[in-house]
Amino acid sequence: MPEKVETTQQTESLKDLSDPKIYVNREISLLEFQRRVLEEAQDEKNPLLERVKFLSIVGSNLDEFFMVRVAGLRKQIDAHVIELPPDGMTPAEQLAAIRKIASQIMSQARACLRQDLMPALNKAGIHILDYSELDERQKSTVDDYFEEVIFPVLTPLAFDPGHPFPHISNLSLNLAVLICDEKDEEHFARIKVPGTLPRLVPIKRSSGSVRKDGTVPYHHYFVWLEQVIASNLPKLFPGMEVLEVHPFRVTRDADNEIQELEASDLLETMEESVRQRRFGSVVRITINTSMPNQIRQILLDNLEVDRNDIYPLEGPLGLSNLFQLYNVDRYDLKDPLYKAPIPAILRVEPSDGGIFTAIRREDTLLHHPYDSFTPVVDFLRSAARDPDVLAIKQTLYRVGRNPPVVHALLEAVENRKQVAVLMELKARFDEESNIGWAKQMEKAGVHVIYGLLGLKTHSKVALVVRREGDGIRRYIHLGTGNYNAVTAQLYEDLGMFTCDPDIGADATDLFNYLTGYSGKRDYRKLLVAPINLRERMTALIRREIKHHKAGHQGHLIFKMNALVDSPIIQELYRASQAGVRVDLLVRGICCLRPGLKGVSENISVTSIVGRFLEHSRVYWFNNAGNQEVYLGSADLMPRNINRRVEVLFPVQDQRLANYLRNEVLQTYLSDNVKARRMQTDGSYIRVKPEDKQTLLNSQEWLLDWHQRTYKA
């Protein structure tokens, strides 16, 4: 649990806004977010396979946490870092706290799988069996699969004076095997469980009993791949006796730093970085509790880790593989399918001028996944095919596989448009995909830029330059999320189409900054990091304080993924001290402590974890009754404000601003189903409805609102 914080007389004197007591540690806050995701897996109100999905997300998130955050703290210790974070915890203190909380989350996750999910899955006809539970026919089927598919892939690696300890790759599941030869001498061998094969080996499904509605469900049977291998080890070690076999899983440092100053070719350097990722130092080994000390010591000595880096667990290792079950065709065990509508304003036929006519009429907001992502793709396709379009410029961060956005850009090049793309190669864990598409676009003739020295480009901007009459008009799409048609169905994000001349001019200046040499700092309407975003955000918060002191009701509502930046947190503390009401919707990390007397008693922090990943950033200012709202790519974190190219853009149409204030932000703040409220000590309590209060799940409400509003 997070550290206890006194909130009585001690906090009454907390006026020093640099006091470590008024900050939550970043890493502990991130682990608290994983706990909230785990709660969704534990929540019986969620459909069964959605609960399995949440459990796999916990596993995947913890993998990344150790690969990046824990690895970073280890590097700080090795480098004898003296500078402390705002909360004052040393790297060693953070690692100790992380081990305690992470161990608890990992154990609770496996208890959830064993005690809750597997019995429920079994009852629903989805059976995850141990090899020992298979009947003779199932064993025969699985053993045949081993002979034909698994066996040829396996490579047992011995460890003895003639064979050095084998390299254990990142996130690999392995079997530590102890065998005995004819001379009664014991030997150690390692077998890597192939990551190219399904972790849950499917066994031929069988039909079940007839339901009352007349349908016949299928029973799905699976067995763990590592157990199949373990049960067939004599075939790998003929003439030997297998004494013991124990699984273990290794997590390595994956946060390899790119030495840009020494790299003549950033693309080439990134490819090398991706290749080297599996060779990072080991930061975690997960094992089953049954592994004896003898084998544990072999791993400790040869993987060069501390005993505290070993996490003994009951149950399967590597929960991220459970996502395989989500692909089972049991839609009755998942959230209902949702077909996102297209806003009526954007349903314009090409004969009527198409999407450019719609954008000229008025600014248009898209709220994904409640609104379809199709208009964004149509915008780029229309630009690619329109003879009057002269140029397309776009930033790309995560595009995914087979991205329609990239295909539209390639089509534009074929149609002899000028196309320039800022492709961010350092989008963590998407580097390989981005490299591949960057190369393909370059080959086709797209002007591909790989970012600025020392800065990640995280902004989401697409600019279309179109000839109209005797001049040109600039059409712009700006967003909070990536140009990824797949994640647009899973992530909650906002995007806006506009042809506002000032925003268009700002977008042009932004691309000049990204692709050439520009020292421009006086953007007309956009807030751009690292140029003017911090300065403008600080000024907007201080303006709200000034309005409140002048007798206008000061009110801020900020929605973001993470709040870490201590100077911004201090501005929010000052706003609270001045009496300004501050409502924060922070999905993940929040280093601000709400409810501290004399510091933050006017601040509330709400986190919503639900069906969709809350990903949009919305910054709403009451502004003495003349509301002002910004959307964009930037969270309030030092890396976003100081070391990334980010863009926040104003929503100037009051109709759209009202939607954001009333239908979006207020709905989130009223959620009493998926919302958790942050406590002063950094923990979270689920918001419970008051007596006779209607249940409000904000995401379900927004699904229904969009279906009703845009019903054709």
C-alpha cells in the first residue's frame, strides 16, 4: 500500500510547495494504476472474457513497468544519482517499495485467475487444463502435436564446464531442467518455450449440451505449452533421467538509450537499438514457489541478479499470454459489439464537395471510439485523390499494422502530391513497425523526417494544403490520439477538423519547425511544447486564480493520462489555496495529493478504468464564464512539456466546447460505476452511488448518447 500521510496538524503547516510530503511517488502511483486495472479483472460485473483481457493487460503493463521504470531506477543506483524526485524517495527506497507492491499485485492477479476466472471459464465451457488432467485421448492428441510441431522447434542447451550458461532473452519463458546421466551425475539444462507457438495449446473442441434457446455451444479445451514440453522431456534427453523441471521467466532492461549525438543516421541507430533490446540487463525473474534453492542459485549466479529480483509466484508465469483466450468466439462473454456512427455533418457525398465542404461549414469534433475513425481516413484519402490538393503534411507516432492512413499517403504520392511525414521512430515498443513503414514511404517518394535531435515528436497533426480559387486554404486535423485505425476502436480520444486560418498558419509553422530550421516562438493559437506550452499553461492557471480573486468563480477541469510535472502541480496547489475549484480526471499516474488542508482541499482527483482506455487530454478553464478549452497530445509530465514536440489546440466553437464540458467532463465526474477517487495517501476508493442515485457508467452513457444523437 502507498505510504501513509498525516492529514491533521502536520499538514496544516504544509505551505512550502516543494515539501516532499505533498507529492506522491511516480512509480508507486503507476503501480496503483495497475491495481485499478486488476480490480476490473476481479469485478464480476464485467463480462468473463473482458475480465481475462484485463488480467492479461496487468501482466503486459507490469512487464513494461519492469523493463522501463525499474530498469531506470537500477541505472540511477549504478550511476550514483543524487538528485531526488519531488517526493524525496531515493532510488533504493523506490525499488524496495516497488518490490512490495508489485509482489502483492502479481500474487493477487494469479489468485484471481485460479480462484475466480478459471472456475468461471470452466463453467462457461472454456477449459484451461493441466497436462495431468487430460484424458487419454486428449493426451494422445497433445503428444502428437508435440511430436509434429513443438519438438522440431526446441533446442535444449546444456550448462557445464564445456557449455557456458545460455543467453536468456527478454520476456522469454524457459524451463530449468535437472537431469541425471548413466553415471548418476546431475546436469542442468535450459529449454526455451517457443514464443512463436500458442502459449495455450488448443485441444480439439467438442460440442456441449443444447441450450434453452436451441443453440449448441462448443467446449474449448487448452493446455499450457510449457506443461506439454515438460511432460515430453524424455524425448529431448534420451537415455537420461529427468529429475526436476521448473519454469522461469526473465524480464530485461528494454529502455536502451539512443546516443543521437554519436549517430550519423538515426534510422540505422534505432534498428540497432531494437536488435539489442533482448540483451539488456536482467531486472526481474519470475519463478514458481516450488523451485528449489539449488536451481534458484544457478539463476542468481548466472543471470547476475540480486535475490530481491526473483519473484516466486503460485500459478502460471507471463499472464500477458492470456489475451489468447479473448479470441475465442464467445461473444456472449464479451462486451456487446458497437458500430461507431459518423456525425451527420461529415456525411457529405463527393458530388456535394465531400469532406472539405463539411470542414468549411464548421469545425467538427470526433470523439473516438464513440464516433467512427473513418472520417479521418476519408480526409486523407480525399486529399490524396483531389486534383486541387497540393500537399499533405502529417505527424505519425504509432500507426500499427496495415495502416489505412499510411496507404492514403502512399496513394497521394502516386497522384503526385507533395507529402511530408514526421515519423517518430522512438515510439516505445512500436519502433520496428514504424521503421518498416518509414522505409516503405521513403521508397515511394514521401519526404520522411525522423524527428528532432533530443526530442520525441508526439503531436497529432495532419495538414492538407488545397488550391481554391486564386489562393490556397489549409485544412487541419488535430487530435489527442495516434493515427491508428485499430486503437481508435479501443482508446478514448478526441480529434477536430478545422480550416481556421490562424490554426492553419500555426500548423505550417509547426511543420517548418519539425522539418527545417525555425526559431519561431509566437504561435497564434496553438500551445506547442517545448516552445510555449509550459508558459501558456502556467499563465492560464494563474488567470483563473486572478478571476477567482476578482469575484468570478474559478474552476479548472483537466483530463489527462498522467500528472507528474511538479511546477504545474505547484500552480494547481496555488489555485486550490486561492479557492479555485480544481477537478482532475487522471487515468494513471498522479503525483499530486488531493485533500491536504491548506494546500489542496479544493482539488479532487478521479480515475476511470473501463472498457475503453481513457486517452484524451482536455484542459477546461471557466475563464470568468467565458469558457476556454484546449485538447491535445500532451500530458502534464516533464517529458511531455520539456522533451517532446506536443500540441494543444483550442476548441473555439462554443457548441463543441459545451459538448466537452457538459456531455464529456461532467459525465466523467458524475461516474459512480467505473470511477475511483484518489485519497490523500495516494490510494484510490471506488466511487459508490448514494441512496437511490442512478448508476452512471460514463463510457456506457457516451456510447448510448452517440448512438441516439447520430442515428441516421
